[in-house]
Amino acid sequence: MAMTGVLRPGHAQLRVLDLEEAVHFYTEVIGLKETGRDAQGRVYFKAWDEHDHNSVVLRQAERAGLDFFGFKVLDQATLDLLEQGLQRQGIATERIPAGEMLGTGERVRFAVPTGHTLELYADKERVGNGLGLVNPDAWPDGLKGMAPTRMDHCLLYGPDIDTTRSIMEKALDFALVERVKLEDGETDLAIWLTSSTKAHDIAFVRHEEPGKLHHVAFKLDTWEQVLRAADIMSKNKVSIDIGPTRHGVTRGLTIYFFDPSGNRLETFCGGYDWYPDMDTIKWTWEEVGKGIFYHARQLNDRFLSVVS
């Protein structure tokens, strides 16, 4: 399948309450690599198998949460076309100049009706994964912590997920992969969207408060690595929300946990491959517990209500 538009999730900027405590957590416990600090005081990170300069940016603030979530697109011409598509949908856009984020080119910033700020960009400094491009080994030496391979996706909470879905589909060519219905059988409680062949790149849950973060996810390759991540969390006294377990939705294997500031994160592996000729999967209200937590078959109140 030729990927010609939005390629993948590219970066998430998170607010943390104690920057140096967070830096220690994200490097030593999660296992990201610090790649730089800027004049604004922000700290940049990448997962080991990511080739671009950064995928996670932290800044100190008085409350935790997500500032913005960005997607990488194919090239500058694609960036221009996608911005035009957003504007045709009535979405105001803003150009953020190259260099405002370390190693990152010009970005197109816009807000969606859930109250979240999203971005598109085409260029980011290539730093590689430490293995080289000729006869590479399978992994680099010196990995720390859980050692995820990439920042994988996010789940966002806010109102009007219906219009947000329409914008993502019509302007950015995302596809609806799965959905959960409310008791009326008609209204969507949650939607999972993809711009690739993954089961999801972003998801939204209907919620009264706008602009809330449920989680940012990091990819691991195997169930064994997810279980090892649970051991690392326990050893470091990390607050675990739920898991290890499986989702019915996407079939992903998961642990949800919190960083020291209260931002929920996820280690994630598995999930099926999606292709454009596949139909959308629907979960009914009666089976939503099984859809979210396939083993327990019931929802965790904290999982639904705690957001940042």
C-alpha cells in the first residue's frame, strides 16, 4: 500500500510538574533517549528505533496534560495540500516556523472540536536508530528501562467527536477502524482512527470537558516485553492503572500506567493490520467492558474518569 498523505504519529508535547523528575522517569524507567533541550526549557526524547530527532517533548507547567499532538506527512507538497483540505472544512490553520521545535521543520497547527491542538509537519532531522543502514544488528547496546521502539498513538477525551471524526476523514484521509456505541445504539462513545495500516493512530472518547488527554502509547514488540515492562514498573514503584491485559478493541496487549505528574501512558503491542477495504468494527454498549478489557470484561472507573 502506498502511503502518500499522513504517514504516522510524529510527536506529543506533554506538560509535567517537575521537569527533572520527569526526565529521569522517561529516560531510566521508560527508556527513551534524550536528544536535546531548547531555549524554552523543553526537553526532547525519542524511542530507540525511531529515526527522527524527537517524538516526545516535555515542558514544566502547573498542571499535567497534552499541549499538542503532531503527525508526520509525506513531504512539503503534501503538507500544503492537507492544510488546504483543513481550510475547506472550515478549520483555521496556523503555520509554526521551522526551528520552533528542535530538529523540526515548519508545522501546520489546528484545533479540532474536541478541544485538542493537532499538528502536521513534513520535515524532522534524521538521527537514525544507532544501527546504521548497512548490515545492521537487531538492536543497539545500552537500552534502558522498558525500551519501547516508538511512540505509537494517543487517546483523547473531549466533546463533539462526530465533527472531529469528519474532519479527520475528509481533510486528512483517516479511516474509522472501530467504534463503541452508547446505550441508544446510535451515538458513538469512542472512535479509533488510522492513517496507516495500524489498527489505530489516534482515538477519541466523548467527554464533557474539552482538550483532555487519556493516554499516550509506546510500542513494544512482544507480549514478553509487555510483561517485563510490568516488572520494571513494579521495581520502580510506578502507579499502574490496569494490566497487563488485552483489549478487545484493536486486540492490543497493554498496560496503563502514570508518569510522576499523573499523565497516563501505555505500553502496547500487537493489534491487527488494517487495510482500506476492511469494514468498521462496532462494539455495542452491552459488550463495551469486553471491548476495552477483554479478560476482565468490565470497565475500570479510574480508567474512564481520570484524565489530564
